[in-house]
Amino acid sequence: MVKKNSPEPISEVNYPQQVHLNEEDYRSLFHFASDAIWIHDLEGHIVAVNEAFEQLLGQPGAELIGRNVREFLSGDGLSVAAIVKKKLLKGERAVGRYEQLVLRDDGRQVILEITTCLIRRRGKPLAFENIARDVTEKREIEKNLKFCLHKVLQAQEDERKRISRDLHDEAIQSLLLIVHELDAFGSQLGEHPPARSRAELRSLRKLVVEVEESLRRVLQDLRPAILDDLGLPASLEWIADRITREGKMVVQVVLDKKPHELSSEIELTLFRIAQEALSNIRKHSQASKVLVKLNFLDDSIRLTVADNGVGFTVPALGDVNGNRGLGLLSMQERAQILQGNVKIRSIPRSGTTVIAEIPYNLVASQPFWSLTRPEIRVGNRSGLCEQPADDIKEVL
Ligand SMILES: Nc1ncnc2c1ncn2[C@@H]1O[C@H](COP(=O)(O)OP(=O)(O)OP(=O)(O)O)[C@@H](O)[C@H]1O
Ligand SMILES: [Mg+2]
């Protein structure tokens, strides 16, 4: 007897009537696909195109057949095409999701996301089949978004600078003046003021001094003077020392011996990333040990902040729903502005490692498309760091 929820025996399954696709069916699949499809021979001459491809290039198929795909590519695009061709002829089955900038005859440029595979006949390479999607608008939106984020971060830094200057020049100076006035007032009370007045004056003075000290702490977080005066390594030691003194965790700083000269932009960016990573550790990790490491590599500087806390499931980039903060995203954005990246590795109950890497020099014109677009994600899908290095494990 067959159990109620068990799958039916194969012989009893009613398969839908078998559909046999003939050549015409495949032809219409090719012609009416919403993605642009074209086939070119091994030398690059176009031999077949579909409607979406005609629309993409703004020309009828008859005018496209026979032309060489090279005519639509620029210098960099040609190198990308050569790499794809080489990979496929070497035996790779398909090269997927690479981007090409295509120049139309009317002068318009379109960015295509392409998948290419090699068609073989009796085992011999015959032609290349390409399936492409127009991502021009998508890339434009991404570019604008990045520009806006850059501006927001810049405005935030300017605002922090202005607030810290105002705090220093106005609020803190006023508090110092009050302390001074209180002292002067105390000395005017004569040699034997009533005990109550003396006690009240003393506690008032203490309160003002405490407010002044806490304002100075806020000011240091907004824009630590030590960063401008002594640079990034000293600032990291200063912030680590401050957190260690709170008594909840020990923050150890390990610095490479040969410091490379860093631009103030890189210093500020890495300091902000370290500040956010440490703030997350204090708020969320319950860690007892933290390691902050600065490595001066050949072409880039690497900051590592690792903790032995509770860890968490790293969200993918852009996965910012209502309850999540913006710290992780802003770390990534700050690094990207300087063509760097941030990778996060976190395993629940095994701690978190944040690695930020920034090149010393910006590449003048970084193409926004490339054979393999640089992965720029925070997250456990593609932005995962490798296993923590042994020296990190040792410290934690
Ligand atoms: N070192 C860490 N240990 C454990 N959990 C962490 C750590 N860093 C981040 N998280 C988790 O990731 C979440 C997102 O961090 P993110 O910095 O983006 O936001 P937030 O700290 O909550 O808020 P905000 O940074 O905007 O003040 C945190 O809410 C926390 O759950
Ligand atoms: Mg945070």
C-alpha cells in the first residue's frame, strides 16, 4: 500500500505530453529573446543576430551581418574580447557576465553585460555565441548613487570639523571661563565662607569640569587632533588605549615597522573605519580581546580589526533594512572612494574580522567595466575574508 504522503511510484506519474521542439521553434527562441544575441565567427565576423541585438545597435540585421565585432569596440574592449576568445579556445565552456563598452555607429555608447560560449562542430571551434543585456542605465544609476554617497560622507566630515571647531572655540572656552569665574567668586567669599557655600561652590566647579571633559571626549571622536598631529599609527594606539582603559576588553595594536608615507585622506578613511569597527565591537561583540593591525604592503595599506566576540551573520551589500545600522555600509563606501575595499569575516560565536585595504595611489582612470568587475561587496556571499591569519588567532 502506498502511504498518504509518499511520492507516487514513477510508473503512475502523469507526465505532460512530450513536447518536441523543431528547428523553427529554436529559431523563434533566438529571434524573439529579450536579451540581445549574436553569433560571430572565429575572426569576429557577425553571422547571425536577433531582433534585440538589432535594436541595441540601432541597425537592421542585414547591415550588421558580415561586419566585424571589433568595429564596435574600443582599445580596452578589444583586449577584453581577446582574453575571452583565448579562454574559450583554451577549453573553458563559457565566459559569463563580463562587461563591454560598445560604440554604436550613431556615436552612442552602451554598456553590455555579456555571456559568451564557443560553438563547436565535430569537436572543432566554429563560432562564438554571445548573449547580452544592456546595463547602461543601471551602471549610470550606480555611478550617481556612489557620487551622492561620496558627497554625503564628505559633507559629514566637513560638518564634524565645523562642530568640533565650534565646540572647542565656544562651548569649551565658555566652560573654562565659568570655572575661572567660580574660582574668582570663591576667593571673594573671604577667608571663612560658610561651609555650605564652600561645598556648593566646589560641587558646582566639579560639575562644570566634568561637562568640559565629556565635551572634549566628544570633540576627540568627532575629529581627533592626534590624527592631524601624529598620524594614523599613533591615533590607533590612542583609541585602543582609551577603550582598554574602560576595562571591558583589551585592545592590542600591532604596527608594521616600516611606515609608508600616507595621504591625509587615507589616514582619515582608515581611522573612520577603525573607529566604526571598534564601536561595533564595543556595542555588539561582547569580546574580551581585540587586535588592531596595520600592514604596509607593496601597493596598499591594510587595516585589520579582529575580535573574539559573539560574531554575527554578515549581510550582503545593500541589504540595509529598517533595523540595520549604516556602519558596515559606510566603511565600505569610504574605502571605495579611495579605490579600496572592506571585507568582513564573521562566524557566530567565533568573532569578527574586518579587513580594509586601500591602495597608496589612485589609478587615474579606473574603467567602470572590466572583464571581471571588481567585487565590491561587504558580506558573506562574495566579500568574505580568508581565514584569519595565524598571528590574529594567536592574539585572540
Ligand atoms: N564586531 C561585531 N560583533 C558582533 N556583531 C557585529 C559586529 N559588527 C557588526 N555587528 C552586527 O552587525 C550589525 C550592523 O552593524 P552596523 O555597524 O552596520 O550597524 P549598527 O552598529 O547597529 O548601527 P550604526 O553603526 O549605524 O550606529 C550590528 O547591528 C550588529 O548586529
Ligand atoms: Mg555600527
